[in-house]
Amino acid sequence: MPSLVTSSPLPAMRLLKGGAVALLLSGATLATPQVLATEISIACGAGDSSDYCPALAEQWAEKTGNTVNIITTPNDPTEKLSLYQQLLGSQSSDVDVLLVDIVWPGLLDDHLVDLYEYLPADITEDFFPALVDNNTIDGRLVAMPWYTDAGLLYYRKDLLEKYGYEVPQTWQELTDTAEAIQAAEREAGNADFWGYTFQGRAYEGLTCNALEWVASHGGGTIVDGEGEVTIDNPQAAAALDLAASWIGTISPEGALNHTEEETRGIFQSGNALFLRNWPYVWALANSEGSEVAGKIGMASLPHGPKGESKATLGGWNVAVSRYSEHPALAADLAAYITAEPQQKAHAVKMGRNPTIESLYQDEQVLASNPSMRDLYETLVNGVPRPASVTGDAYARVSNAFFNRTHQVLSGDLDGASAVQQLSRELERLSRRGW
Ligand code: GLC
């Protein structure tokens, strides 16, 4: 057993629970091996090809001499959130570090440590200020920004060229082009070919898609910056009705249950003309073995008759549970995952958009994915979901929005009734205060 060090000779040395001592260099490699290895549990993604979290956690373990226990969690953020709410609600110490969606800081902040208590005050200096603000609740930094996301349109360059169509600027053009090329491809023998694939399951991803439809029709952002419910308007209703017309025509019935990965699968196997998804698809769809490698392009999403293109802002952050028995070490792992070299590798290998501003000037990063340079504007002008303004009511707001939208897509409700009912529901929620 190492002797118990009670007064630390180094400012960065901390006494951990149980007497273990660790050198905390906030994301940097530890120079000296630790006195005692500690196991840190981290809730990563689904552990599939789009999940870089396990690899980074293992790297940190190797560098610091600690061990990590990787917990895989569902990719569907709505399912992931309910798992977290159970764990955190029971004050479980089973998870030390967790990946947090950009819309969750206001929902989970009571369960997360203030990272400024464990990391240097300038730890967020090089990060996009808007993301740091998003993660700072009542002056507490509850998560380190890891990567940023914005909705994009992927298209088959080869097929648009073959049939003589342009990249669509409006949703109506997308609908018409999808219809025409789908019919031609089916005629040519590809019975499984679809015009458009998007995320239509009743979950957070549908909130992202539908917010883009509504906002790009000039229909607002569900709840505005002042907390006013704005969803009951004709542009929003028209946007939802147009999306409903896609089901069973240019999009498969299965879209009603699709999340990101199912839609990537359809597109990557060559069975769709257009795909709405996040920047991560670029690297995977162009990788060896992909049916569409070298045949695809990326563009801003279309807009409605009077609106302009809008991309929902997404992204993930790394947080430490308040119930962790090793918060200092857990914060060190969070800092490691989000530190510049790791963000650079994430961008170069997987096309994930960094949250550190200067990486957008890095040649290797820029070369890794067109969204880094060409779509930088889209990324910085993305439309946020109304999470900050609705705070801990956000999950209920989003659930109400995606459930009503799902009813419209399923043909159970028309756009106008949906936005009217939703508006009443949200007004009721807002009366409890947000
Ligand atoms: C992406 C985004 C995230 C969003 C999710 C929806 O992971 O980064 O913010 O909530 O997709 O499925």
C-alpha cells in the first residue's frame, strides 16, 4: 500500500477518496505513474463505427495507468437520456463520466459536477464561447464541449448528373427530384431505391429534422428566445404536411422508425438519392466498402417557399456525475477526451467537427471533411433547439413536439391541428415556468 499523502507537494496533486493520489494534468499525459490505479466508468455511445469514445478512454487509461470501464449506451438520445435519468436519479456511483447532448445541460445540471472545481480556470479558453455558455449553468461548467453537429443534406452526385438535376434549393425541389429519380432508378431495376431518407422515429432526432422543416419555412423555433410558444402558425403546419407527404412516396414507411444509423445504412448501401444526417456520415460513406464512396456530395438543407435553409445545431459534451467517487480523475478524463490533440484526431479520422475554434484553420482537419470548410457557415449559423430557454422542461417540450410530428407523419393528424394542439400543450407546460 502506498503511504497516505496528506499534504500535496504539487499544486496539481490531489488526494482522492480512499487515499489514492493522482497527478492531474487536465488532459495531458501524466508524467509519473499513479500511486494507485483507479477504475473510471464512462458511458460512451453504442460502441459502433461512429463511436470514438471507447478508443479515447482506453488511450487515457494507458497514459495515466488507470483503468476504464466502458459502458455502451443506446445511440438514440431519448433512450440514452432516460437511462441517465434513472442512474442519476438514484444517485448511482456506477457512472463517473458521461456523454451529454447539447440540449441536456439545463436538464441534468443538478447531477453534474462543476468542472471548474477540478480543472484549470482557462480550460475552456480556446473553445467556441457559445458552446461554453451553453454548458455553463448558474456559473457552473457542467460539461466540456466535445464535438459540434449541424444537419446537412447528402446527395448522390452521380445520379443527379445522370438524370440532369441540380442539388435542390427548396423542399419542393427535393420532393420533385426525389420522385423523378426514384421512379427512373426503380424502372432501371433497383426496386429498393428511395428518394429521401431521414430520421422519423418518435425521438430527439425527429425534433432535429422537424425543427429544420419548420424553421426553414419561416415557421420559427417552437418556442422563441423569450420563452413564447410560437409553433401555431401556417408555415409550421405546411412544413409538417409536406414532410407527411414523403412517407410511402419518396421515403419508406420504415422512416417512421428510423434513427441516424438506419438512414446512413440505406444511403451507404446505394439505396437512396438524398439523406439528411450529421457531418459524421461523410467519412463513413466514403470509406472502403461503401457502395457510394466517391459518388456523393454534401449541401445545406433545402428551405420552404419563403424561408431560408436552417440546420439544427447538435453536438456532444463530456460531463462528470456528481455521484462519482473519483470526480477529480473523472474530470481529467473529460478534459483528455476534449483536449485539442484528441479533437483533431476525431476530426481527421472520423470527420467530427471540433469545438476548438483554431482547429478550423488546421490543414489536416480542413482536408478531412468538406463540412469543415465549405459548410462552416452552416455550422456557425445553426438553429438551436429551445433547450436553454425551457431549461429542465426541455425534454417535455421536445417529446411533445416529436410525438405530434410523428402523428402527422403517420397520417393521424394534419399539420394545422398538430401545431394547434402542440401549442396548447406547450402553453400548459410553460405555465409551470421555464
Ligand atoms: C446528433 C446530435 C445531437 C442530437 C442527435 C439527435 O447526435 O449531435 O445533438 O440530439 O443527433 O438524434
